Amino acid sequence: MGKFKQLASETAIYGLSSIIGKAINFILVPFYTSTAILKVEEYGIVTELYSYVAVLNVLYLYGMETAYFRFTSKSKHGEQEIYGNVFSSILITTVLLTIFLVSSATPIVNWLEFQGHERYVYWFAAIIAIDSLMAIPFIKLRYERKAKQFATFKLVNIFLNLGLNLFFLYFCKSIWEGTLFPQLKGVISYVYNPDYNVEYVFISNLIANACYILLLYGVIKKAKLVINSTVLQPMLIYAFPLLLSQLAGNFNEMFSRMMLKKILPDGYYTGFNNQEALGIFGACYKISMIMTLAIQAFRYAAEPFFFREAQSKDSKETYANVFLYFGIFGLFSVLAISLNLDVIKLIFLRDEAYWTALHIVPILLMASLFLGLYYNLSIWFKIEDKTYFGTMISVSAAFITVAMNFLLIPHFGYEGSVATTLFVYLYMCLFAYFTGKRHYPINYNIKKIGLYLVFTLFLLVIGWNLKHSSKIISQLLKEIPILIFIAVAYMSEWKKLKLNKN
């Protein structure tokens, strides 16, 4: 049980920064979706550009995060030697890729239909470059199990980004418009451009990320700038399939937001143009990403944990138990969030235009759960150094994603994209499970997870049909299925947990 406590403890610390970070993002959602701050169309711009950033971040790191953990656990070269080589490699490729992006700014913004806004590309190139370079010192902190330091630095960035958004988009904007401290208009004119609006979302992100350089300076200076082919070559060979896998994986997640406005027929949603439809879709997608809080925190702690456990004689039992408990928690999250959407929408989606897409959230939550289960199931090919299986899964999933989005979006709008997401993540789970069963068999309790899934769907139907003339009582009735799930899960798993502890 000590292993689970250790994993849970580290997950909680990593999760602190993830949860607060996502919480801040959710605080910014009602801020952004207020018509006084960003128009629906402008929120669509934010959604679209950040979807490209997510894909480019993977390209900039090309699988070296996992390679770092794998090779420090088995290589004859010291951790410090590996750290220096990885940092140097990322530094060189980051400079080259950033130069390429900046020099291609005009054709990029023309293709995105943001003509004359090359500055978007300049800012995002800088954001991605800093993210990529700082990722390596953060990896070192994770390897050294300095979870508290990791979380602290992340939190500083998060709160700084929040403060800058409030400063530019509310404080400065209100002063300029004369609704707040109009006597300060001359002062803020040195830092505020009234022609900018959505631009300040990106500028705030850039300034906050730049502060990582100061925070991580002590870790950065430990990196010796060196390229040793003996050290780096096997890492690159190991990482390349992971790059394809992660690139395809992010492409699966982001493709709909990258391409929705181009695939969606004009006027599909009455009263909204395609950029606005993208903004509405993006805001509801953001709500569904509450599930990713647990997944991101879990991944930060679980990846090094799984590699450390690989040599243990009971490692497979450990993996099976983690899979089960993760699945139960994930299904609880799907149930709890889905039955509280009427409350969540009032808090986070200030413009009722965004409410038109709330029905997609439960499906996206379930899709995120399958993605989290896939991360559990995929550990076998990382441990066995057969990362090409991950490539096969993700690349084939990417082809399915593209085909289904082009097929379904013109007929079903973003609902077709949501159905695609659910199908693709389920496909990835099944592929990883059956290939793992043949090459690295683990006795996952699939039957129990299946029963919990059916039980969750049953409770969802019950919850959605518990209604009362009073909105407050109606919402309170929806909490009953959630309490039932907790009671059943506790009674079902308590004896097993107690046995493990003994």
C-alpha cells in the first residue's frame, strides 16, 4: 500500500499545480466569455491558435521527456550527462524551428484567415520556444522527485498569467474607456494599446512564460552544453516513435478545433458564423477538460512511478490496481460533472450563446476518461522498448480522426467531431489492451470496469430524469445518483484496499 500512497502523494502535489492551473483557466473562461471582455468570435481565435500550440509543443520536444526517464533508469551514463545532452539538443532544434515559424509568419496568418496579424505568429513562436526549453529543467525536477518545487514554479506562472489578463483586459481597458480611475488614462497609455484586445491573452501568456527563465535558472545552469552522439543517438531512436505517437495523439485531440471553421458549412448554426461556432465549441470543450485535471496530474507522477516499478516482482499487479482505481475515479468524475452542468454553466459561461453546446460535454468527458485509461494501458510498450506500437496506435487513430471529421462535421457540425473523439479514444484503448495482452499480459479487471461503466450510464439517465418544479430541488435531486455511486464504490473496494494495506 506504501507504493500507492507514494504515487497518490506525488499525484496530489503535481495535481495541485495542475488543478489550480486549470481552475485559473476556468476562472478565465467566464472572464473571457463575458461580452465586455471578448466577443464570441474573439474567443474562437483563442481556441484555434492554442490548438496549434498544443501540437507544436509536441514537435518541439520530440519525445525526449519519456526518453529522459527511460535512459536515466537504465543507461550507464550519469543523469547529469543525459540532462546536458537533452537540454542541448532541445536548444538547437528550438532555435531552428522558431526561426522557421517567424520567417513563415505571413503565409501562416493568411492560411488561418488572420491577414495582417503576423504578430500572432511572433508571440506564439516565443511562447512555444520558452515552453520547450523550460520543459527540460522541469523534467529534471520530476526525475529528482522535487514535486513541491515543480508545483511552486508552475503556480507562480499561473497566477502571473491570471494577473496580467486581469490587468490588461479589465483594469487597463476600463481605465481607457473611462469606467474606472479615468485620471490614470495617461499613465496606462505607456503599457496599453486600445487597438489590442484578444492580443492581450497572448501577451500575458508570453510574459508569464518568460518568468520561468528566472525561476528555473538554478536548474538551467546545471546543464552542460554538450552533444555526445553516444548518449544522444539511442535516445533519439527511442524517442522518434514517441514523437509520432504524441504528435498524432495531440492531433487527434486538437484537429477539430484546428479545422472546424474550414470544414463546417457556412451558416450551419443559425445566428453564428464559423469563427463564433468555434468559440462556442471551444468554451464547452474547456468545461469538459475538467477531467484532464486528474489525467495530467496522474501522468506527471505515474510515468516515473511506472518505470521505477518495472523491476518489481509485483509490478503487473500494481499496474492493474492503478488502472482499476483510475477508472473508478474517472467514471465518478463523468457522473458528477455531467449532473452539475446547470450549475457549472452559470458560473463559467457568462454568455448564453455558449449554452447551446453544453450537450456535448458528457460525451467529451467520457472520451477523456478513455484517453486516461489508454495512458494506463500504454505503459507496456514503453517498458518493453516497443514504442513503435504507440506510433501505430496514434497514427492510425489520427487517420481515423481526419476521415471521420471530414465525413461527419459537414452533416452534424461539432457534434460529429465529438462523436469522433469518443470513438477514437475507445479505439486506442482497445488497440493498446489487446496488443499488451499478447506481448506483456497484465490481468486488468476489465469486467469490473465494464460494470462500473454501465452503472454510471444508468445513474446518468436516472439523474437527468429527476426533475422538480423548483430548480434548486431539481438540482439537489441530481446529487442522489452521485451519492449512490460513492456508496457502491466504497463498499465494493473497501475490503480490497484494506487487504492491500495489511
